[in-house]
Amino acid sequence: MAAEVTRKANLRVALVGCGRISVRHAQLLGEGQIEGAELCGVSDISADKAQAISEKYGVPGFTDMHEMMRVIKPDVVTVLTESGNHARHAIELAQYGAHIVVEKPMALTLDDADAMIDACDTAGVKLFVIKQNRFNLPVVKLREALEAGRFGKLTMGTVRVRWCRPQRYYDQDPWRGTWAMDGGVLTNQASHHVDLLEWIMGDVSSVYAMSRTALADIEAEDTAVVVLRFRNGALGVIEATTATRPKDLEGSVSILGEKGSVEIGGFAVNEMKTWNFVEPMASDEEVLDKFSVNPPNVYGFGHKAYYDHVVGAIRDGSPSLVDGLEGRRSLELINAIYESIETRREVALRFEPTFSRLGRI
């Protein structure tokens, strides 16, 4: 009986890092929106930031993540710190035996990603990398069509991230837009879309990319275009910018094949815009209405579905859709893109970064 009670008890989730994205995580966990999980504590080196979330949701707040882990002993800890600190924090936290959830990107260098995976394996804890757009309703529907073979031979995949991040966004924190701690639009805002494209189209064989810093006063890029060649012969295009003005325009993906075309638009990959197949099905008629759910902001609705997935994976021992190895896969692609930008050459996967500045001081 005691074992059954323990099994049904909510997973206690703590947050490390109380910056911009933490608001979404705290809301979901602190307001009881995730069945089987609850917020139990927060930590940030800024006492004011930790206190703001702590007081709002009535949970303990700390300025030292190690003290938090020792005091409240959470089941899960979500790492929401600067991208360049994800690896160090995840590795240090793994020793406490709590499962690790980390925001995108999991790390900036492949060596750091490997070290995170090793640390979690050694500690016997699961490592989850947040790629919430995989759980968007229209994306799930697209994936079902892909796995059912409805596209036939894939020919082209395109993602467009046309978002607005004015200078004041970058000025909020000194690490934003730096090579050592953040990277540019490809690593930050577009990383979910890069992941989606590779997840849907398959492994990439080579990339050629160009970028510029068009409007923002930052080290890294705010605008980039990438041409990809997939191992299955299909081609791809990534268009990403935070220099859209005056507001966010779109975050979209389109997949073309010999037997069908699908485009998911909106500004957070949430609006089914095109659903056409050579061999139609009766259920196709309601897809555009049934699988278009526009969210109030670019975060979309995927974080809730992602946490539901995390709870299920921990409770049932089922495999994670985005574990450390899967998170590393898209990070390798992003590093290859930066390598191409620096060398002005086509870069083949798999490769060892030489000129890419991402994650380096």
C-alpha cells in the first residue's frame, strides 16, 4: 500500500535559474497544470529573482542550488540558466540523484553535451532536453502522416523563424548574444525549429550557411540562412532572424514530398495552414480546423505536453522522446552550421568543430 501511495505522489520539481523562461515553467508547475508534478523550490544567484517566484507560488527560494538540493531533495530539477552554463549545472546537479530536465540548447559544445550524458548515466538519472515544439498538435499530426508513409519520397523541408528581439531584449542580461554563453538566433530562438526539421526530414549530410548581425548590437548573429542536404537526398532551408520589425511574424515549418505537402505556421508552429495529399483520407477534411491552436506567445503550448511526457517517462520507465543523445543530435547540426559560417564552405556531418566560435571564449 505504501509503495502505491509513493507511486501516485506528485513528482517534486525544482527550478534552477529564474530568468525569462522560468516564468512559463513556474506557471505550469506552480498552478497545478501538470498532472503528477508540482513545483517544490526555486534557485537563482539573484535573490530578487528567486524571491519573486518563491513568493508567488509559495515554495522555498534559494540563492545556492546545492543548498536547495540538500534541503528539499526534489525528484526532478529543471535547469533554466544561461545556455553556456547548462552543462556545468546539469553535471553538478546529477550527483543528487534527481532526474534532470534542461532547456534548449542542452549545451553549446559537443564535449559538454557528452559530459552531461556521461554524468547522468553515471548517476543513474534520466536526462531530458526540452524540445516542446515536437508536442504541438499540428506537429504531432504531421509526424503521424510521415510515419504512415503519406509523403512518399521527401523532397524539401523548410523552417522560417521571423521573430522580433529588439536591443532591449539583449540588454536585459550581459550573456545574451555572446559566443561563450548564448550564441545567436540559430542557437537560441531557432534551435527548436532546427530540431524539428531534422526530426522530420532525417539525418543531415551537409550544410552551407551564411549569417550577419543586422540590427542587434551583439557578438553573434541575429540573421541567418542555411541550405541543407539530407542523407535521403532531400534538400532543406533554414531562415532565421530576430530582426523582424515591429513584432513577431512567424515560426513555421513546411514539408514537401512526392505524395503530399504540409505547412504549419503561426508564430509558434501551432497553426496548420496546408494539408494536401495525393491520396486523401476522409479525416483530412477536418485537419485544418482541428489541429490549429494559436497560443498567446511564442512559447506555445508544448511545454505542458512536454512535462506530461517527462512524468510518464519517469513513472513508467518509458523512453524519452528527447533524451541526451537526441538533444546532442541537433546541437551537432547547429555546430556544423556555425562551422560553415566561419569557413564559408559546405560542411559535412559528422565533423569536429574547428572554427565554430559557439561556446568558446
